[in-house]
Amino acid sequence: MSDRLFLYLTDNPAVPLWWHLGQQPLSGDWAALGQWLSQHPEARARPCTVLLPPTLATQLLVAIPGTQRDKALQALPFALEEWAMDDPERLRIALGERPAAPGRWPVVLMDAERAAEIERHLAAITLRPQAMIAVAAALPPPEAQAWRAFALPHSLHYCVLTSALESFAFSPAAGEPPQRALTALAATSEPAPTAIDGALSAGDDPTESARTTTQAEAPWPKIWQDTLSTRTPPSLVAPQGAASVQHWRRRWAQVAGVGLVLAGLNLLLSGLHTWQANREIQALNQQITANFHAALPQVTRLVNARVQLQQALDAQNSPQDTGFLGLLAQFSRAFSAAQAADASLTITALRYEHGALTLDLTATQYSSLDSLQRHLKAQDGLRIETRDAGIVNGIAKMQLQLTAAA
């Protein structure tokens, strides 16, 4: 048996903690754990792993293109928006060291305030964990396309693994057999599992004292130790060397700042031409941002326009080519010139389907829309079709469809 200290935070208010270190497992609250540590000071020197129940920590696979972790971290907030997580700042997030499959990264999520509360409890008893992971990551995974359910010590919920890196908390309704409830849930899943294994039976009830005793007697530390010996799951605690790494990062940031200042002085000396070029780049970036939000108004954060637009196209489950960005760039050049003459010129909608870019435009002067149309027709390799035009309630409106010329 390993000399690692396992500390499992249950989802049961009556028995919030369950811990084990080479002897019979113990349970209680934070005060009981602190008293036990004072009686066993050698335990503080042992590696400590905090295991979080599925009701506290969620492990899942997130679609992020690429294999470089630093770029995956930058794209992670946008990727989480697809899971209806509009405020990732309220989450404690841990990203895996490498993708589990091409474009699929393991991620663990936890409420940031709850994580900070646990850290305050640990600091009060002067116990620093080596890792804080989802308990699902320390359980043997199911077979491919199957589910596996676990009834953990003193837990009020089952931990259900749908794969080696995905899980959820499950609790049947009062009086409903867990096996039947989980089977019904699996039948509605897409895709449905081929099998469900685990310690579930028609009479199982996580609140029964007899079952709690059986849980406590199960060899959970050995199960966790054997599983963690073959994998290193994402941890919600920074590694021991993180402070030193951050120190050197700050040093390099200072050096980089000095370098940027010197580079800026050199750029100023390069003359008016460089200044004008920078202004044009800034205007183009602003236009790209405006067009991006017009095309995807539901996305609130712009991380990487090219990547995010391509992901949005891929999400439509239809073959898309790269013609969208080309059409958008040609439109942006003409739109910038027309908007400089009339600031009221606005994009109200933007769609790209089947190789055609459709834009709804408004302005206070119809002549502004007509001028934009002429600028677009003057560009080579672009075919323009006016789908609708007119003045409604004193507002000039026009719908244009842009396609690449054959």
C-alpha cells in the first residue's frame, strides 16, 4: 500500500471527509482531521492527494484544435462557451498536459469560490496537497462505449464514468431503483452505452448505513493508487515549482518590456510610412472585430478570429471551404471606404452559406449604400447580387450577396 495520504471530500454533509494513510480509513469533519494530524504529525510530510466528488469537480473533453498546450489555454475560454459556460472566470479550470485525441483536451472544472474555501480549510490545518483532482480520474475507466458506476465512501451520489476522461454525478429519485434509473438515463443518451457495470442493484440506496459500512471496507486507496500509477490527471492545485516559474516569467516579461520600448523607439524613427501602415492595420483589425461580432453575435469574447470563425463553420456539420475569409476581406476593404464617408453605415446581419456571403446593411442615406455597392462591383473576382433595397421608416436598407467569380 502506498504511503500517500488520500483525502476524499464527500458530498454528504453528515460525513464531509474520509481519509486514509496506511491504516483503517477515518472519517469526520475538518476539525476531526486537524485533531488527527496533530496526533500524527508525520502525516504532513507524506504526499497528499485531495479527491473531489463529481458534484464538486466535473471532468470532460473539450474540442480545441491543435496540440500545443499554450495555444489551447488561450482558446479554452471560447471552447467553454460552447458548453454554455458564459463566465469561465468563476471557475477553477485545469487543462491536461496533452490532448487525449486529436483536437480533444481533458479539462477539469470546479467552482472557484468552493475551491478557495477548501484551500482555506487546508491552510488552517497546515496541510498542503500535492494534487487536487476529480475522484473520477482515480477510478478504473469503463470499457469502450460502456459506462461504469461507483458508490464511493459516504457519498449521496453515484460517480458514473462514461469514458476514461468524462464523468457525471448521478442520484436516482426517492424510491427508484438505481439500476433502473441509470438504465433509463443511458437510453436517452447519444450515443447510448453498450453496457453499464458497477456496484448497483435494485436495493442500493446511498443513505443506508449498511451500505456505508460496505463502502468504508472497500479497498478504495488501493484502487486509487493503482489507477494514479498509470496516469497523471489535471490538478486544480498549482505544482510545487509554480512560484519559481512565475518568478522567472515575470523577469522575462520585464526584459521583454524593455525590448518592446527599444523596438518602439526604432519604429518611431522609421518615419511617416510606418505610422500610416500601423493606422491601416489598426483600422482593419477594428473592422474584422466588427464583422466578427456581426456574424457571431452570440460569442462575447474574441480570442482568435480565424480559429473561432472556422470552428463556427465546422459546428454547422456541413462541408465549408476557406472562401468565407476571402469574401469577408474583400467586403471589408469596400466597407471601410464607404463607412469613412458615412459613419451611419451599419451591418445588421451577416451570414455565410453554400459559398455565398449575405449581408444586411442600413444607413441614413441611400447614396451611402449605393456607393458601397459600386465599390464592391469594382473589385475583381467578386460577383455582387442585390437581394433587397429600399427605404423603410426613413432608414435606407439593402441586402447584398457576395460570391467568388467563377
